[in-house]
Amino acid sequence: MRSVPDYFGCLVFNDKVMKAKLPTEVYESLKKTREEGVRLDSSVASVVADAMKDWAVANGATHFTHWFQPLTGITAEKHDSFIAPTDDGGVIMEFSGKELIQGEPDASSFPSGGLRATFEARGYTAWDPTSFAFIKDKTLCIPTAFCAYNGEALDKKTPLLRSMAALNKQALRILKLFGNKEVKSVHTNVGPEQEYFLISKEMYEQRPDLKFTGRTLFGAKPPKGQEMDDHYFGAIKPKVAAFMAELNEELWKLGVLAKTEHNEVAPAQHELAPIFTTTNIATDHNQLTMEIMQKVAAKHGLVCLLHEKPFAGVNGSGKHNNWSMATNTGINLLAPGATPYENAQFLLFLCAVIKAVDDYQDLLRISVATAGNDHRLGANEAPPAVVSMFLGDELTEVLEAIETGNPYKGAAKTQLKLGVDVLPKFNRDTTDRNRTSPFAFTGNKFEFRMLGSSNSIACANIMLNAAVAESLKIYADRLEGVADFETALHEMIKKTIKDHKRIIFNGNGYDEAWIKEATEQRGLCNYRTTPDCIPHVLDKKNVDMLVGHKVFTETELKSRCEIQLENYCKTVVIEANTMVNMAKTLIAPAVEAYAADVAKAVAAKRLVDANLPCKYESKLIKNLSALTDRIASCIEELEMALQELHEAKDVVDEANAIRDNVLEKMNALRIACDEAELLTAKKYWPFPTYSDLLFGVK
């Protein structure tokens, strides 16, 4: 059996492979592009393509594809074989530089938000040399950007790369002011923690709601959920452990740095966390991780659910986006060092993030907005919809000392005494963690905790990179050319703290008193739902910033606003239609059948003794009959609400109608059906219950 280091990255055309297979000058040119953002010399493409093809074919590949990330939130690929005909009726394996650099998939059927008419089909994919090519299912996958015929971005990778370039440009300006002239590039690193549920494939196939929407639309609360806290970090069940072992192996082959795995809080819920890597590669890897999770689960008779809220009454699934900035020389710009009070460079970059999160809290909320994630945010299992920052006691005290001019006393080291001599002694960290904060500093990085489990991490990192780039630009514009750099720097840090301290909150983010304080006293945004927040992407300050840093064009922003609202509407309408269908064809008939059989039993008893009261059965029949009437009424009201959506004048109007009316009717239908489940004998219920689903994997 091969060791992990022997096969790690064996399906990736990575730096080690390129160094071995490319001429030195071609390798160095490509490396410079990856590490410093230097434009790639197109003349090297043919050499790279030939080497890439030979390596791929040697590893069993027969096809290639431009692997891209359209605005569907998942990846897309069109496969072409390497074969080319020869004069003698045979074939050879070919792959040209042109095929590597550019592809031409049909752009008409992907979401464009009005950028493309249906009859305007031409679109282009362009090789992203900063991400490594890899082999998946005997196909060479080449990470690419995707754009329309007119050059407008139709994907998530292009704006992400633009945002990384914007932050790099502004961060280098700041570093030069501190005399760091040897630094050639600054990149952001990300480590996304991925939560997910595993359930039985056999049971999944019996649930139309799971198949069509990814979540359960009906389901009464089981006798036991997560109340005992016994699943979190608990022993991993054998079937799950086998899944995790194969998942790790497949991810490691693809160069994904899968590191930590454990049971999460809810029954059947788990988590996988990778080691940090550059943001665009981390984005590619997270998309791959979600895809491979689902493929490996199927091989084990399981289904991997990535929906943010697949089950009511237990925790949903998020994706914590751990984000940091580093130089090409290996310096973490968010590392405080031993004395953060004296580390002016760290403090300036910290203030840039504070300012960015406060100024563009709406964009961060928008970046995680989906119909699925609306079920989590603010539900005491995930951060609230209000964006705030946790810095911890030590950094908060540092900033307060700077703002007030009072001396900073420093954080005292406290040794933990565990009361058992054989246990090792160690110092307690100067700052605790805060799991209720949407945006928390955790030592040398920030953890953005609002992302939903199925979200592409590209969206959040685009907005975060761009917002921080704007802060750094403002700082650089003010500091470049000043006569007294140190005084100007101190005053600017002090001003940032004073102007933006409202965003800093170290307390309990789940507390209703905090939400009231945040909105009424501090003036922070509280966009509870997707329709509430999405239109604000077109606010002037947001458009000016994102267009100014060339992350988006104004047209691209308008298209994304349209697409996100359309996705919200389509998602909820599919869910509502699924509910109507299940309630009509499965739930109501099951309840009626049970009531009829109970009535027959009563009639049979009374044939023996006409005076039998049959109180239990009579009451049950009455309740079941009332519930079927109620279910029918709820179905009718939901259908009417869906019909009224056709009267909406635009997608904003439709989204608001869904939020204000359709969701309410869906909830009423669910409550009635869940009550019916608790009264109906199990053998009559038409699909697996929460007890079956959450505790069905051994």
C-alpha cells in the first residue's frame, strides 16, 4: 500500500511535475505568472500543452475539458478527446496550445442576468495558469475563466482573480511605505471548513423533497435530536469512517489538503477542513471537495447533503471561510507578533480589515445570501444576519489604548492549572474564541462564518478582497508623500479605530439584546433575508468601489443582482411545488387511509357490542379528519400564492412576494402535515421520518 506522500497530488499537473517536464525557461515563465501575477507569454502555451497532454495520457486520461465555474454555483465542463485521425485510418493523441488557452462553450444556457440573449450563444473559456490542471474521471481538467462574447464575466473565477489583483496592488503600496521593497506580491489564503450531512441512499430515494430540493420540506421532530450534545466530536461510525477514508484518498490524489474530519453537532452531520492555500486554488479545491463528497458517498450507499438546512430542528450546515494575507516572502500580514501594540504594520492591516468590514458589511451579507442560507442566519445556530467583528480582549485593549492615548498594559500570561500533576502545564491564550461572531479574529487570520455549506467561497472572498483593497488604497493615498510618516500613520490608525469601532463586538451574537443594540444604537445593517439584501449590491458606494478596482463592471453587477434574485425565486417555487405535490399525492392519502382503517376497526368492534364508546378511536378519527381538511386548505392557499407570483412586475417584486406570502403559506402547510405525521401510524406514513434519516447510518 502506497503511503500518502507517495500518491499525494498524483493526479495534478503541479509545480513538481512542471519542473520535471517543461524546459527551464518555460517553467520559470509559468512560475512567475503564478507567483507574481506577471502576464503569461502566449508562446509558451504550445510547449505546456504538449507536456500536459503527455502527462495526462500517461496517467490514463483520454479527454480534456475547460473546467469553469459559471453563475450556477457549481462547476461546468465539456469533454473533448485527444484523438486526431491519421491517413492510415488510425488516430494520434494531440493537444495544441490554442486548445489549452481558449475554449468555446455555448454561453446561452448559463445564467447571465441579461448579459446574453438566448440566441447569442458564443462564450469563451480562458486558461487560468495560476491554478493547477488535474485529472478527474480520465479527463484532463483545465481550470478556466468564462466570459461572454463581449468580454463580460459569466463566472465566479474572473471576478475572484480581479479582486486578488486589486488587493495585491494596494497591499504592495502599503508595504513599500514600511520599506518592504523585496516583497513582489501579496496574496490571500483561505481554508474553508466544509459541513455536510450523510444519510442512507435508500431512504433518500423515498423522499421527493430531498431529491428535488436537497432539504426536507416535511418532518416532525424526532424524540431525540442534538439535545444531548453526544454527536459532536463523538466516535465516528464505521460506515462514515469508511466514507471519510476514501474521501481523503481521492482528495489527496487531487492535491486537496484535507486535514481535519469530525462529527458535527447534529446527528448525521460531519465536517472536513483543509489546510490553507491561495484563494483561487482554495476555491477550486472546495468545488472539487463538494463534488467528490457526493460521488464517494454514493459508492458507500450514502447521500451527501450540502444544503444549508436539510433538517428542521437541528443545526444546519455552514462553511467557515478562514482568510488571511501573506507576502510571497512568507510573511503573514495578520500575525500580531509578540507585541501587537508595537507592530505598526500589523495594526495598519488590521485596521484596513476593520474599516472594510464596517464600510461594506452589506456586501459581505450579500455574498452569502441564498434561499438556503436564510434558514440559518440568525437562527441561534449560525451567526446573526448582522455583520460584526470579534477581536478578543487583547486586541480590543490595544485599539482602545491607541484611541484614548492611555498606556497599554499588555496581556498577562496565565498558566492553566488542571489540578492533576501528570497533565502538562500550558499557558492560556490571551484571547478566547467566539463562535457566535460572523467575522472573528482567530490568532493570525479572520474566520468569516456566515457562508452556507453549498456556497461557492468565491463570492465571499471577492467582496472581502475588494473591500480590504479599498481600505488599503485610501491609506496609501493618504500616506504616500507625507513629511512625517510615523505621525501620519499613528493618526490614521487612531482615526480608523474611532470611526469604525461600532463594528467590533466581543459578546454573544445570539443575544436579542445585541441585535437591538447593533441596529438601533450602532446603526449596523440587519438584512434578514435574501430579498432584503441583494438589491443593495447596486448602491452607489458599492458600485463605485467594485467598478473602481475593476473587480466588476456595472453591467456585471446588475446581472448578478438579477441572477441572485432569480435563483432565490426559482429555488423557493420549486420547494413550494414539491410541497404541494407531496401533500396531495402522498401525505393526505396516507392520513385518509389510516383514518378509514381506524373507522373500519370501530365499526367492527361495534358489531360485537354496539354500546362500545371507542373514545380513543373516535377522537383520533375526528383529529385526522380535521387535519386532512386543514391540509387541503393549506394546499389551496399555497397554490393561490404561487399563482399570484405571475402578477409580479419584476424579479424584485416576485422575491418580495415570496418572502412575505409564499414562505408563510409553506410553513402553514408543513405544520399541518407534521402534526398529521405524529398522529398517523408509522406503516401508513409514505416516506422515511426524521428518526429514520438522522439515525439511519450505522
